[in-house]
Amino acid sequence: MPSAKYRTTVDLDCLDLIPAHKPLPQASVNMQLQPLEDRVTSLVTGILACYVQLSQLPTLRPSSKVNGIFEDLVHLCCVTSDEDIAEKVLTHPEIINIVTPLRCLCSIGEYQLEAQWAERILGCGCQKEASVMFLNFPYYDNYLDLVRMELNALASVTRSGRPMKFAVLGSGPLPMTALSIISQSMKSKGDAVVVHNVDRDPWAITKSSAMCRRLGYRLDQVSFQCVEVGDQTLDLHGFDVVYLAGLVGTTSEQKQSIVAQVAKQMSPGAMLLLRSAHRMRSLLYPVVSIANLTSLGPKPLLIVHPCNHVINSIVICQIESSKSQDRMLQDTIRKPNQC
């Protein structure tokens, strides 16, 4: 599941468990041929089964068992784009009860996967060996496709030229977003971009910084900072684009609060790229509420919902000037309420 994020240590024992359910559906092809209600039941049963299995594991460190359950979960969340089915699954009472802890488990699983690969790369004896190991990361191509989609989307709404300075909030122990941005910029043969990685986890920052040095990246290409979002030492002014990773905030409410803080730390005219999720994929990542964004400062410009192997949706916003926000507020006050 390609997305970086802020992580926190979570005690798996504190996650609410639910009773065991039936085995996972065996074939998506058969599922597509089932009546709508049967397909909904199969998806709900499968998702609940994945949740139970993950919750009961003593650790989410990568293994054939852990990887297999996460693969089943991702498959179930991406197997259909039918709006009616997605609505029925997402509003099922048992699914509603597990959404937040399920996202928490996904966050832990991604952290453990990235941490393992960061350690593997750091354990390589030379830069060439480390580069080969890096290319073998299971989601390497997924990240390249995701970032390519994001940069093309940014290009469609950016009038002031190609963005050069990026900040990634929630970069994690394996800064795939930053390195994918640098990789894509090299292909364009323009000036080199700069990416600043931010995470609140000291271990993640230490490992990711060391890993980039091992891979041969320079300090003027990729930099690191260990800090909380909203901290006064985090200055995002001067960055053309600020990324907010998919699991920065495990609920829409948390993400909304973080967006409000981040917007205040950015320069007017800068772009804020939010990784989000759509329909069934929202079981893996929290949804960015578009309705509340404008009142927080950013002006939504573009929303992209992929239907292929790229899981994350993206929302691109532009930071308004304080005068624009004041004018918007006055217009809101002048307009009568409409039903």
C-alpha cells in the first residue's frame, strides 16, 4: 500500500477485536457473477476476517502470513468500483465499527514493511548493492506510478512553472515519495528538485537519512527533519509543494485539523497535495473532506480517483492569501443560508 505517513507505536492489545468470521472469498471472478447482496456479504465477510486475523497476530512484521493477509485486504478493497456495492459495504454496521482500528493496523503494517527494507538497504556493503536492494522493494513501481500521476496532476494546475522545492510530511523510514520525485525530475532533464522529509518518529528519520546517504543522495537533494506537524520549528514557507501522506491522521477529523495547521505554515500560492482514498479504498486510508477544505485555508483545484493498481486518491489545493481568505469569509457572511 504505497503511502508514507506519520506513525506511532500502537499496542495491538488495545484494538477492539470482533468475533471470527467466515473464510475469505476464494475468487473475485465468481464474486462478480453473484447477485449484489451476495457480493456485499462476501466483501464484508472477507474484510472482517482480515481485520480479525491481523488483530490477533503478535506482530505485523513482514512474513508470508502477514503479507498474505494484507494482500487479501487490499484486493478486497480494490476488487469493485460499483458505487452501490461500496456504499452498502461502507455503511454496514460491523464495517463502521472497525474502520479506524483497521487503518491503524494498515499504518503499523506499512511502517514495519518500510522499516525492514530500510534496514536491508543499510545492511548492504556498497552503494551499488544498496541500489539493487532498493529497486527490489515490493512497492517500488507502485510508488513511481503514484508520484508520476501526482506530478502530472500538479503540472495541470500549476501556472508558475515546474515546482522545484517539495516537503513530504510523514516520510517514514523508507522515503519512497521523496526518492520517486527526484527520480521523475531526473527524467525531465530540468534543474534538480529538492525534497525535505518530515516525520515525528526519530528512528524513522535516522534510518531514512542514513539510507539516502548509502544510496548516494546528497544533502542538497534530500533533507530530513524530526518534528510534529504544527510545531513552530516546522517552517514550510518557500516550498512549492507540500505533500501530506495518506495516513497522517487516521480519521477525517484528525486530517482536517492537521490541514488547518499545515496551511498556516505555507506560503500563499503554494500547492498542498493530500493523499486520500475513494469508496472501498477508504478502509485503508482516511478520506479528505473537500467540503471543509476551503474554510481551512487551501482552495481545492483538482481531485483524482484512480481505478487501477494505484490505491491513493489525491486532492490538490492552493494556499490562499490572507486577503483572499478574509474576502471569502465576508462573502460567506453576506450570503444568506441556502437549503
